[in-house]
Amino acid sequence: MKKKKILSVTLATCLVMSTLAGCGGSKEDSGSANSTPGSTADSSSSGSADNAAASGDSAPAVSLDSLPAAVGEGPIAASPDFYASTDLSDPYTVNMYLIGDTPNDWEKVLGMVNDYLEPYNTDLAVTFMSWSDYQTMYSLVLAGGEQVDLIFTAPWCYMYTEAAKGSFYELTDDFIANYMPLANKYQDKDSWSETTLSGKTIAVPSNVAAAMGKIVAIRQDLADKHGIGELKTWDDYMNFMITMGEKETPESGIYGLASSVDNNELWDVYRQQFDTFLALDSDYFDMIYSWDGDLPTADEITMTYETDWFRAYAKDMKTLADAGCWSRSALTNTVTDDDAFGALQGASIAWNGSVITYVKQAEQSEGVKCALYDLTTDHFVGCEAFSNNDMAIAAGSKNPERAAMVLDLIKFDTYLNRLLILGVEGEHYSIDDEGYYTELDKSTDYAAYAISASWAIKNDDLHEAGADPRMQAISDAWGERVENNPTITFVFDTTPVDSYVAAVKVVLDDYVPMLELGLVDDVDKTLDEMIQKCYDSGLQNVKDEFKTQYEAWYATR
């Protein structure tokens, strides 16, 4: 989908600890997910780094046996001696590119990072590509205009598109063993397959896979004002939205949902009613199926927009648009629905546990009361994949070994990891002996998981103390309903049909946002027109290739 994505369970951790990590981070998802060059083989069986932890051919000069056996079993303190294979004789600045906004106290945190890196004769320089700019800048940066060593990536942030271009440095078993000894020791061995594409590992995934349900947050004070109680179903949410559009917006100017660009996150909430998973999650080009407990056959997977589910959703969106639930200029809005909710311009948002960040922002205003609702309590909850947030070494890095060392350190050295994820201890947060952290007053200048790197370097050793009880209640309720997407390791190689894929995406980019926003005169006519144009652009060729590759993968299950 065009936003954040979805594998196995570390429940309460993700939802309270991910905040903006969103199990996905930005709400602007781009890139050609599940599209890679090379072979059509199952990435889980062909991964070059899949057995890196067991590799004994290369090893650091200094034993790591004195370190804790696993992350969370004690502090991990690295040493330059661990990186004997890396030439540290000359100073080097590792340039890291991230997406998102720059925290107020970033320079202070970065200064402390660089103080810690002095024994390694290394500096870290960081460039933030803002939410409004990264879609334009990301590919240009990797195309050679800038010196890049490390870069945040994800299935929703160009990972597959850039992998197809050869933009990322390959992480072989020997490279990981020699230059990333901590990752070699501590990275979950099951995670590597998710960033191994056509036999090449191109990024280091996060070290946490957790529940990733989609929910809505609303202005409960406005619901109460208009006699609306608890929301339990999609129809309840529709009623809330229409009431806001017809009664609240004309009075206060607050939209039911201050939509921006599309309503893709709301689509994710909607489709949970039908127990769906995505077998291809590639910008708007998605292949979907309803999961009944068995691995789907190729014939059970179809393009999202050919389903009755999406057609019904698009009609609901037109109903809401016609009721004035969002601006008629929503297609070009530059303020996200999340930020608008936090600024009291919207009465609801849809996303994952990250909504709590914006709920807290809104509730700083006197009289504002918010509520969180899971509208699909009788259905399964999907999981975030390890690969939902990743860090890659750029293929054009002048010193990939030094970049690997810095990534290894920020990912697993306890001091650096906490510094980048939580900020300065005693100033932005406090933490107890069991790894439960509490944000302090200064956290407004550096919030937990505020930068995209923190989503990719997260392990399972940090938990928020005193988590918001509303989100905790939802998280707890998900415990027995979590399911893994059984097609997560299938990777669609679009190389044979790249030109058709590109042509179809042009059509989808033109039509899907306005359908998701209900900004069309006739849903059926517009949707049929879009689908026909997709077939005119070569959709059948893409579907045939997808089926061929999927059936070959399916036969190995």
C-alpha cells in the first residue's frame, strides 16, 4: 500500500514504542515493493546473509564472548578492537540520509554521537529529507548527486525500486562477519530473508517484528457534543464522519478527516473487515487476497482495484466526500492528516499505534478529549515485518566498511542505540533497570523514535513505562489475533515486465487517490475506466508474469 507496512509478535512493544516508527514511519509510501532484479527464487532460501550468524569463515579479531548473549540481557559496549578488519587509520565522515523532520535537539544528540565515535576516527554527518521533500530527493540523492554512505529505506520508501537500480551495497556473509560483528551476533537470523532480494542482501532490517493493526483515533469531545458514543464498527465510524461533515465542519471548520493526497490508511482500516493480506505491496500497485488460514493459490490473488471490497470502499469515500468530511482540495494538501489532527483541524485519523503521538498533541489543548477505536475486533491482526524499516549502505559509498561499522554501532551499542532512539538520558528520558523508559519534559525537543533511523535500529530491549492505557488496551486485545502474512517472503521480480508495470502505475497514480478521496462524479464509471486503462497499458502481461513467478514460489512451500 501507499503508506506503512506489515511479521511475528512482540505485541505491546511495537504499539507503544514505535510512535512515529509507525511500523512504518512516514505515511507517504513510495517505491516498487516486492520488485527486484535477478531471479524469481524464494528470497528466504537464497539469502546471502541468512546464515550470517552461523558463519565461521570470518570473525572479528577480538572475541565477543564477553558481551551479553542477546540484546536485552545487559549493556552492549563496543570497542574499536571489534573492527580489526576495518581500516581506521584515516579520519572518515559517514554521511547518513534520513527521511522526516529534524528534532530541535538534534545537533546536541549528534554531537554526543560524534564524541563517542572519536576512538573510531569517525564522524557521522546526517541529512534529513523532510516528509514534503523526500519523494523528490530520495532517488536523486542515490543517483550520484551527493556522497551517501548510509540511507534509511523500506518497502514503503523506495527500497525495491532502488534495489532494482543497484543503488544499495550487497551485504554478503563475509562482509557482515568481518565488518558488522555485532549484527553478526545479534541480528535475528529470520530477519535477513526479508531484505534479501534475488539472492542479494541489500539492507539491514529492524530487529523487531510486531503486531500492526490499523485503528482510528477521533475527537471524542466532538462525538459527545453530537450525541455519538463508542465506535465499534465501520458503520459507526461512517456515522461519526457524516455527522462531523454535516454539523461540526460548518460551525467550527474542523473536518471529519483532514485528508491529504489520498485515504490509503483508511483503506487499510476498512479492508481489515475482510481478513486480507497483500501478496504484492507496491505503491498503489497491490495484489490482495482474503486469508483463510492456508497459503493462497495464485488464482486467489487479485489486483486490489478489481475487488468488490475496494469498489464498496470507494463508494463510501464518495459518500463522505459529498458530506464535506474533507476538503475538496485534499488531493493537493501538503499538511498530513496526522499533523492536522494534532493541530485540531481534523476530527479523526487512521493509522497504527502511532496515532497516540497526535492524540497527545491534540489533548494539550483545553477541553479536547480523544479516543482510539479498533473497528474490526472480530478479525485477525497483521504483523509488521522486520523489513518495514531498514538501513542500507549506498552502492556509491566511498568507504562501505566504515559505513557498516557505524551502522553496526548505532544498531547494537547500547549507548549509541539509546542516544539516537531516545535522546539524552536524564534530559529527554529516564530509564529503569528493566529497559522501561519514561519521556521527560524535554522530550518535546527529542521524542522517542522521532527519527527514521530509530525505526530501523530498534531492538526488542526498550519499552515505554506507563504506556497510554487506551493504546495498551487495544494492544492487549490483539494478543490472540495476530497472524503472519504467509506470502511475506515472496518477491515479485518485475524485470521481465518493467515497461508494463511503469505504464500501469501511471494510470493508478492518476486515478487511485481521487477514488480513495471520493472526488469523482461516478465511482463505478471511474473505477471501470481506470481498470480498462490498466489493461490497455499491459496489466494482463504483469498479472501473467506475477502468476508464473508466484506458482514457482508456491511449489517450494
